[in-house]
Amino acid sequence: MEAGRSRRGIRIDETPDETIVHLPVQRGILRALGQVFMLGFWSLGGMLAFILVATGAAAPFFAVFLVGWAIGFVALVLRLLWTLLGRDTLIARPDGLVRKRSILFWGPRETFTARQARLLTYIENDPSRRVHVNNRTIAQPALEIAGDGRLARFGHGISKSDAEAVIAAVRARVGTEGAP
């Protein structure tokens, strides 16, 4: 099995049956600390609402509030786990491409046909993602599959050279027959 790694952590593994591309998730200590901070304050709000429901003060309102709070709490915990433990993997086979987003071993899969996989391209700025620093918009490069009735963007923050390596590896496995 051959393997290659870039500065950013992209890893491409070749096996006889498939090509596995490991895309790094955007991580950072400040991002994780911000999420922990938000989770702490979210927990305090939930505990206060729970105490108010238990004492009977405006119980119907806070009971409904707790349902929304619980959904938000689960979303925050999943976001923190994704930041710390998330993996984004592309698995290219001759019959198509599978994108796996997982936290440890759990997560959804998105399947693309070989025709759709051949539409994989690099975009220099994802129009659906905006990052502003000091009143300046920072470009968010990504990989994209657009066409054939599908739109999927992933691998945000990928460099052009890494994207070219990923695209070449996927197209080599999926083939070029009927390529656009």
C-alpha cells in the first residue's frame, strides 16, 4: 500500500480495489475552546430552566424551552466532537465515490456515481461559506461536485496543490470514460 501526505494532512492510500483519501477537518484550539465556552453557558441556561420547571415557576414555558435547549445541546456536543474527532474520507472505486463524514466510526455516507465523481473540481471560493477577518472576506477553497443534479462541497480550506492531488487520485480510480 502506497501512502502520501502533504503539509496539511491530506493522505492518499491506494489499495488494489480502492483509493482512500483522508481530508483533514478544520481544527484549532481557539475553535474548540470557543465551543467549550458556549457549551458551558448553554448548560447553565438549561440548568436554570430545569430548576424553574421543578419549582413550578412558568412551568409550561420552560418545559417547551427545555425541548429546544436539549436539541441545541446535542448539536453543540456533536459540533465539539466533530472539531476534536471528526474525519472526512473519500473512497474512490471504479463504480463511483463515497464520502464518509464520521466522528470516530459513526457518521453518514454520501454516494456518487462514477459519472458524478468525474465532475470533482477545485473551487477557489465556496460561495456558501463566508469567513470575515478585520472586515475582509477570506476565500474558502473547497472541492466540489456540481452537475448531474447534485451539488456537494467539502474539504474546505484545501490548498490548490492538495486538491489537484485528490482530483487526480479519484479520477485515476474512477476512470475517464464519459468524462465531461
